[in-house]
Amino acid sequence: MVSTLCSRATATSSFSTLLSSSTLRRRLPLVGAAFCVLSFGLSNLCLSSSLKTGCAQSLPFVPLLRSKFGGESPAKSVRTIKMEGSSGNTVPSIVVYVTVPNKEAGKKLAESIVREKLAACVNRVPGIESVYEWKGEIQTDSEELLIIKTRQSLLEALTEHVKANHEYEVPEVISLPITGGNLQYLEWIKNSTRD
């Protein structure tokens, strides 16, 4: 329903009235409004005509978005790169997932990974529940997830570091390629890790 509303909404006041109606607010409290803004895409959050028309014009937080992003054109706001055609300033990079049993183990392992320059950044996500089979039994454990950003060439060294410093018999170390992103961030990954 919301996508239909968003796609049909233009600069008419009928959509404003509909969006502010109590019926819609009860059914779609913030989700409807948020969906409309997200359907524009982040690259359109500027003073373009697309932001001045449609469902976004009636949202109370649009002036904040305009002030935050209004001075930058979409082309200048985030420089991106595809890794296949990477420039000399970046290297093939990956995201690696590692689970740990608790907060203390996560902090210790994350700090040692960054200290050894095996990764530029490690995000720690607490409170995940893992369900898995181990030695013929279904297990459920609370864990912390480490999301590690590093060079592809460091995966083997990172894996060995995790295995040597992890209390699990078989620690999870899985990687996903970074196929593109903010050029400055990808350069930072390269500059913050060892060769």
C-alpha cells in the first residue's frame, strides 16, 4: 500500500492529507513515511526537484535532511568505486565474520586484530543468538559477532590469528568480498592494514 502511495504521490495536497490522517498513522506509524523517503534513495537527498515533490515534502524531518545533505550534489556526496576496476589507491578488500562467546572475548580479540594491523576496523555486535549442530546435538548460544574489514590478502594471516587466540575448538571465520563502496573508506582500509 505504501509503495503505491509513494509512486502515485506527486506535488498534490491529497497525499499530504492522506499521510497525516490518523487511519494511516495507526496502520503505518513511521514505516509509511520512512518507506517513502527511502524509496527516493539516499543519492536524492538534496535540493533536487524529486525531494520537493511527492511524499517527502510532507514529512517533518525533510528540512533536516535538506540542511544535512542540501549543500552537496549526489555526485560529490559519496565517491564510490567498484573493486573489479580498483584504482591504485585501494586493494581488494573483504568483510570477515567471527563469532565469540562473550563481550570480554570479543573486546580482547578485536583489539589484538587491529593492533596487529590485520584489519582496519572491527565492529562488535552483541546479543546474537546462534543455533547450530555440534557433535550430533543442537546447540543454542548467546554470542557476539565481530565484523572485520580488511584486505583480501590478509585473510590467511587473520584466520591463523583468530584460531590461535580463540577459545572455540573450531572458530567461525568466513569472508565476503567488498565489491564497491566509499573510495575514501576503501583507501583507509588499505592504509590502516599491513602489506
